Amino acid sequence: MKYESILKTGESAVRRAAIDCLARREHSFYELKLKLLTKFPHLKPDPIHKVVHLLRMENLQNDERFVESYSKYRKGLGFGYRHIRHALRLKMVENLKINKYLVSDDPEWVELAINVIRKKRGERGSLGMNSLERSKIIRFMEGRGFFISQINQAIDFVIEP
């Protein structure tokens, strides 16, 4: 009987901690579970999984909301489709949920790439670009998760003949 009351107390503490995390920002199911396992190493994984699952059932934790929020945030920082998709997969979000909010051929990616290149080039704006600078920008943008076709379109738009 005493063990059950400790377990219930543990679950309520886990629930409070989970709600605190979710109040700050959205978390994926996996990410929230991992964070709680780290915070409560003395508890077995089952009660933590149970709490996170209940939060999902109550719609306090929602992977679709997380994908929407996370992708919007990362786009705002100038990251491309491949980078955002990879990060979401590392957070164990299902492909179906990712595909609902991220589309690889959305014209928005080219617009975002244009803005990133303009910011990167600063005051040089639409001035010409030599091959060394072009290759540096291409490598930078690929590291940011943009496709080469999007990068070339953006460079062509920024560098007006």
C-alpha cells in the first residue's frame, strides 16, 4: 500500500513537470518522455510513459502541433526543408505528421532562401558574385537544408544581371 502511494506521488510530480515543459513550448512525445526520464531517473519508464500518453490523450501533448510550431520556428531562423525534416525525425515524429506541415517543393522555400542569402551578403545586395563566393554560399545554404535547385533559384533572383 505504501509503494502505491509513492508511485501516485511520483506520477503527479511527473505530470506537473511535463505540464511545466509543455507550458514553455511544444514537445514531441519522444522528446517529452526523454526529458522526464532524465529528470526522474529513480522512476521506472512505465509511469512516465503512462503520464505522457495521458497528456497526449488530453491533447496537452500533440505531435502535429509540435511539428507546426517547430517548423515555423526553424523557418524563422532560416533553415530549409531537409534540415527541419531531419531534426523532426530525430525527435521521432512520424513521417505522416511531418508531411502534413512540410512540403519540399513549396515555393516558400525559395523565398526563405532568398532572404537568407540577402542577410548573409549584407550590404553587397544584388552586386555581382564571383565563383568562389557563389560556392561558399551554396555550401552554406546546403548546410542550412536547402536543395541545390532552391539555392540556384535564390541566387539567380538575388544577383540580378
